[in-house]
Amino acid sequence: MTQVARTPRTDPPRAESRGFAARVSLGRRFTPVSTEFLMIASTALLLTIFGLVMVLSATSADAVSKGANPMDGALRQGIFALLGIPLMFAISRLPIAFLKKMAWPALFGAVALQMLVFTPLGIEDAGNRNWIKVAGFTLQPSEFLKLALAVWIGYVLMRKQTMLGTWHQVFIPVVPVSALAIGTVLAGKDLGTSMVLVLIMLGCLFFSGVKLRLFIIPVILGVLSVLALALTSEDRMRRITAVCSDMSDYERNCYQSIHGMWGMATGGIFGVGLGNSQEKYGWLPAAGNDFIFAIVGEELGLIGCLVVLALFATFAIGVFHIIRKTNDPFIRVAAGGITVWIVGQAIFNVGVVIGLFPVMGVPLPFMSQGGTALLAVLIACGVLLAFARTIPAVERGKVTR
């Protein structure tokens, strides 16, 4: 018999394929991030660091007068910054599919956390019941509700993207569920935060591409709701109708507003120098919180104020680039809602300090003293950075087609 020589079997180059896969995986991990990622991350870090410096400056004088550690306010704020910054970059690594799955649980969790303000853990301050105290730390649950609402509306409107031409598909369940979430904040009499939540809902509807005729209805409903809440509260109407352009109502309704404007005027162009504010020595209430921008204007002058505004503008430009480049409606709507929250709240805060708006108790994102607000904003930035990570992949896909 003649034997036929068989072709020797060759095993697949497993080692080589594994090495190639490892190189591809490593290459993806070290792919340069998008410009939008750098803009959002850098402005978030700069504003946070800037805020820590200004919180230290604004709160040290009051702490010394009370015999406390002058670093106490900045240290407590720094704890949340040290927790929030790593968390921001950790969340930026999450896949978009996971963020979509977390939309409903996040909203339920945020509403449940907000309901704790009506338990013995709740704290009332200046007529508002919007805080809880846990392990010696005061937390404001409504700050997390802002992010949860934006992500949830983005997810719901993404699933209804082909049906947004019909009014009931737009309004249900977005409007009733949002109203329920906002109602938990209104029950604590916090009108400022409620207005921000309404803006988030309207911003999400706008960036979803809802037809203008359908978008007008929730705008009118939101305006009427805010007016009704203002008109039914004597304290709110007193602040809204206060005329602070002269000294006629200085001691009653305009004390804080007038001192805030005095601080801004004293700073001039270059400021009186970091740490040299006079208003923080017991003259300006909430110098480290809602009126920290007045301390920036007094100590660092017009130049310091313009730097802060430029950082917020850079942040907004970075997010708007994501909204323009993405093909995912979830990313577009959620990013739009988060941007309306952060940038809109900054506009409100600055407007209050310079006297354009009545005092509403809305903090300046990243900078005002308040650990919960800082943590929530940094987590929101982590979500935006996760969105920004999708941009290079989209752009490469366009090139290869």
C-alpha cells in the first residue's frame, strides 16, 4: 500500500492573536480623548479649585470671629472635592448603555432621597425644608434630583424619538413624572431649586427636537406655575417686589443685595486683593454660599469675574459640541438638560448678585460652599465626559465610510 503524505496540520497562532488583541485593547484605552472631553474636564477642575480658594477666603473671617478653625469651611468643601473628582473620572468610563439602564433607578432613588427631608433627618432653614443631616454632614438631596431628572428625560424621549410629533407622546410620562419630582422639592418650599428643575425639563424638551407648537405649552405651564407659587407666598412677593436701587429698603429686604453690589463695586477692575474683602466680615450674608461671586468681584475685581464667566462659557461650548456631533438622541437630550442646569444656574446666581434677579437662594455651580452641590455637579460632569468619549469613535466612523 502506498501511503499518502498528509499535509501537516498547523495550529492557529494563538499567541500572536492574543498579542494582537492585547495591542488593540491597549491602543483603544490610550486613544487620545476628544477636545470636548478636555474642555469639560479642565473647566470643571479649574472652577472647583477656584471655588475652594474663594470658599477659604469667604468663610475664614466668620470662622475666626466664632473661635473656629478658619480652614474649616474649605476643608469640608475639600472633602467633597476629593470624593467628587475621582468619581467624575470613574463615571466617565461607564458605557452609555449602562447610563441608559440606570435612568429609572436613578430617578426613583433621587426622589426617595428627597423624601427624607420630611423625616426626622430633615432640616429646615429660613423657611425651606430641603436638607438632611447624616453622620454630621448636611446634604441637599434635590441636587442629585437635578441630574437624575435630566438623564431620565433623555432616556424616555430617546425611546419616543419617532413619536415626538404627537403631544401626548411628548407629555406622557415626561410632564407628570417631572411634576411629581419637582413637587417633592416644592413641598419643602424651595422655589429656587424648583425653578432650576423646571428649566431642566424644558431644556430636555428643547434639545429633543420637539416641535415648537408642542414646546410652547409646557413653557406656558412652567411660567404660570412659578407665578402662582410666587403670588401665593408673602415672603417671595416681598423679595421679588423689593426695590434695591436706593437705600429706602436697606435694612428690611435689600440688605443682602445692596452689600453684594457694594462688594462688586469696591473691587473695581483688579480687585482689592485675594483675602482682603471687607464684606465677608459679617456684612454680607451667605458670603461663601449664594453670594460668593460678590467676594470674587471684590477681591479679584472685574478680571476675576470675567475669568469665571469665561470658564463657564468654555464648559458650555464643550457640551454644545457634543450635542452637535452626536447621533444618539439620549446623549443629546441628557447633555442639553445638564447644560441648562449648570449654565442656567450660574446665570441665575450671577444675576442675583448684580441685582438683575431677586434673591432666590441658587448657588454658583462648582464654587459656592455646599458639598452636596459640588458632588452632584462633578458627577454630572462625569456623565458629560462619558458622552464626550463617544465623539472620537463617531468621527472615525465617518472617516472610514
